[in-house]
Amino acid sequence: MKKPESSTLKSEPVAWETLEEYIRLEVQARVQELLEAEVAEHLGRGRYERREGKRGYRNGHGKPRKVSLSCGTIEVRRPRVRDLEEKFESRVLPMFARQSRKVQAVLPELYLEGLALRDFDRALRGLLGEGAPLSPSTIARLKEHWLEEFEAWKQEPIEEEIVYLWADGIYVKAGLEKDKAAVLVVIGVDIAGTKRILAIEPGYRESTESWKHVLWSLMKRGMNAPKAVVADGGMGLWAAIGELGWGCLEQRCWNHKLCNVRDALPQREQESAMKLLRKIPQSETIEEAVRRRNDFLDEYEAYTKACSRLLDDWERMVSFYELPKEHWMSLRTSNVVESPFQVVRLRTGAARRFKKTANATAVIWKMLMIAENSFNRCVAAYLLEDVAAGQEYENGIPKPMPRSEVA
């Protein structure tokens, strides 16, 4: 076997320019020494030593193998052993290993952060060195594993009592799709105030049938009918809820509503109009919200399209007033879904597009499960039992309940 490459640098002084290469070659030499020492320990004798009564002998080395570590890519040769009573398995360098666990863990993280498959070689070759195993098949295998985890996750029972639901259809770039497709996402909060991703399914244009399939699958997993559902203005979801007979409060997203009204105004009017519009959902009572809405209608009555959009589906816009005040901030918008999906948009922007929406759901699920850790919790959960036992009302609006009564 040829001498370790590190010896070529030992005769030269180490400088800043050669430091990284020196470290890489030193690691390479130490790994090769570990492989040799491991075989010597297994055989019970060093190289060229003989020991009577014990089978097994060295038989040269295997072909050079490149292994990617966090310090770069090294090249080593596994010692070969023959005539053993049992098969020898190296603990230092297992069969077929090409990457350390640390490098293996980094690759999927970079993929989820937005690095496209075709960019792995170009982005990491300078860090890991020439010959580093950065084949797209590595990520493809990870995606298959995520798909298996995703399918198992979709069958998990929902045992907690779900109080609120946020639902939204997120559109991703799927270049091979003929029809407009969406990823239907449902997030719930249980009675303890913990938010949880409940469903991620591909759907067609947020249709009634698509939403009905998603909600029905949640019911089959044991989910109860929630107290309120928060979503945008898509009528498919509301129709599906009606067909399932949930009888829950329906709250439309104010962010979507304000953007729709603003877009119906001339550019010169939008900034001043938004100052008035933002005050409407911030009102302390439903009566104050109606008064501020009417003030806007009076001031911008010339823009009939904008006024019509503000009045549209008004009852669903103010449903949150029937719930505890400390929850209003979370219930006025569907941002609970929108916020974690920023990582998904980063991923689709970097990869240009997914080929099919259905194939993207497992990757999207993995990203959202990571983002789930950053969800904000509700101030308190809404207990239906406590409401039935004596929730007090003022002007038709529930009074906020003390934390000790709802915790």
C-alpha cells in the first residue's frame, strides 16, 4: 500500500494557504490508520505477525473509496480479510458508506432551505472537494422516505379536542399540470392552545369536492366539529362545511378582504384607504366595526366596486366577535397557514417549480412540520364546557374569561 499523502506536507512548513489541505490529509491518514488498527484488533495480531490456532489473514486492500466528511472529501482503502470464522464488519467505515452522518444530515436541510437538486454539485463541490458523492439520487431517496412518513402521518388519529381550524389553499408552481392545482392545508388548535398541522392534500381549484374530501378524512381520523373555521373567500370550503353539517362559526380572513378592496381602488387612493380599512377589524365591538365600515363607504362611494367588495359576505367577516376577545388577533386572519408557507415559497422559487403538485406534498409536509415549531400559541383555549356552564355576555359579545378558568 502506498504511503499516506499527508507525509508530503509534513516536510514543508504549514502556512495559511495550505492549512485546509493539511488538515484534510491528516484526517485521511488518521482514518486509514484506524482501519488498519481495527483489522489488527479483530485478528489479534499486527501486520506480518503470526499466531497459531486462529484463522484469518490479511489480503491486501480494496479499491480506493472517496468519503465526504465535514472537513472535505478523503480517499481511503479498506483492508481485506480472508478465511474468517465469521464475516468482518468495519465499524469505522461500514460497507457502501460514502458520507458521514453530519454531511448526510446537511444535504436534506439544504434542500428544504431552497437549494435545487441541480445546484448541489456546484454549491458544495468547493467545500467537500472533488469526488464528493453529491448525486441527486441521494435526495431522491430522502424524498421517498419522506413520502412514507407522510403517508403514515395522514393516518394518525386525532384524539385532542379541536377548537379552531384555519384552512387555506396554497398554490405552488407545478409546471406539468394542465389545470390550476392547490395544496389544501388545515391547521387546528386544541383545547390546550397547541396548534397542529392536520391535513396537507393536493386539490383542484379549492373546489367543494376537494375540501369535502379533506374535511371528511379528518373526521374519519376522529376529529370533532370545531367551534370556528377561519379561511379566505373561497366558497368551496364554506359549501363543504355546510354539506358536512358542522354548524360552526365561519370567519373570513381580513387580510384577503382588505387586499381585494384595495385592488379595486386607483393607485392614488390606496394608501389613504388602507388606513381606514385596517381600523375596521381592530374595532372593540361589532357596532364600532359597522360604523367604521359605513364611514369608508361614505368616503369612497364613488368607487362602487371597492364598496361592493367590502360589503360582500359581511356576516362572515365579523364572526370572531362571538368568541373570546383574547383570541381575536389569531382568528381575524388565516396567517396561521400563510406564515409557515413562506419556507415552501422559498423552496419553489429556488427550484423554479415542482413538476406535479401531488408529488410535492410530501416535501411540503416535511417543511411545514419543521416550521410548526415556530407557531405562536393562542392566549387561551376556548372551552365549550365552561361556556355552557356560565359564560357571561355583554351586548351580545362574550366577556373574556380569566386564564384560570380556561387553562
